Amino acid sequence: MSHNRILVVDDDPDIRKVLSVLLGSEGFAVEEAENGRKAVERVLAGPSPDLMILDIMMPGMDGLEVCARVRETSSVPILFLTAKSQDQDKVAAYTSGGDDFLVKPFSQTELLMKVKSLIRRHTEYNTYPVRTADENTQVLAENVVVDIRTRSVRRNGTRINLTDKEFDILRYFMEHRGEVVQNKDLYESVWGEKYLPSAGNTIMVHVLNLRKKLEDNVSKSKIIKTVWGKGYRIE
């Protein structure tokens, strides 16, 4: 049994019940919140859950606002649930700090696959082999330092809050430093799914969010450079 804690946030009690039964049968410890305000209060009160499953369309504080509030203090993986499937809705979800996206109605198999993948990526650094400080730390610019072991990034000495997906993207770039990383390779390695043309928008949003956090000037990126027609590269 995994005993990872999952916070399910949805104003529909039937959805919360279905998810609780499904996730509980897989060994997850499930908590529920029926609105955004209670979800934010739960995360702030601690301890942090290992994953949030967050509905977007909720009265009062919607899922996008909840995500933005949570991201002020926590890097907990967030899986959005929504009845919408338009690209602009996905972009809004990722821009607010979400890690993945699932459209209702969803299959149980796909839900469990995404849940387990997000939790695995979030906890993976605890099982990294011990390395020396030099191996753990890489300098991306004179003011940006990345620690692989703790999955942390500091800019001008201050820790910045990356989502799990953003850090996974950054780490993939670092593992291929000096090389041109194509969208297909990046998506299939980081998301673990087959690349489709529509995934290019998802990558673009995440890279833009990364640049906003890492760069002094997003329009003149010095760390993550675009190689037009090919992909991205860091030196």
C-alpha cells in the first residue's frame, strides 16, 4: 500500500466519492475538500499532500485561483480535472501552475496513470544516489543555481518555486546541455506520452513559465534559448 496523501477538490460530492473509492482501492490516503477556500486552508495548515486533484469549474474560488494561491507556498503536484477540452483552457491551467490535465469524463486507467506518474516524479529525488556537491549543483547563469538532489533552484540567492513539471523540463534541458532539444523528445521524455502536434502549445506554456522564473528579461532569454524551427537549447 502506498499511503501517499491525495487531496481531492471538487464541489460535486459524487465525483469526490468516486475518486475517493478508486484511489483508496489503490492504497492512497484520500482527503476531500468541497470548495477552493477549504482546499487552500488545508494546504496552508500542512502537512502538504503528495498530490492535489483539482476541479477547475467551482463556485466562489475556482481551481485556477486555488492553484495560483497554493503555488505561493507549495510545489505539490496538481492534476486538473475539467469538463472543458479547449486548448485555451489547458493553457490557463498550466499557466496558473498546474502539472497535468484530465478532461471529464475520464477513464480510471488514465487517471491512475497520471496520479502515479506525478507522485513518482515528485518523490523521486528522495531516492537519488548520493553525489558530491559539485555533481549536485549546476550554474545556469551568474545568478541562477540548480541543485539536482533537492530539486531546488535559486536566483540571486533566493529560492524560486518551480512546479514538478517545470523542474523536469529544466533538468531534461540540463541533461542535454549544448544540444538542441526537440519538442517530440522533450514531451515524450518528460510527460511520458506520445507526442502530438497539439502538445507543442503545452510545451510552449511551460517553457514560458520557466523563463519568467529564471530570466531577467523573458524577451531576451539568456538561459533557455529558442532554436527556431528546431526546439530549445541551454548552453
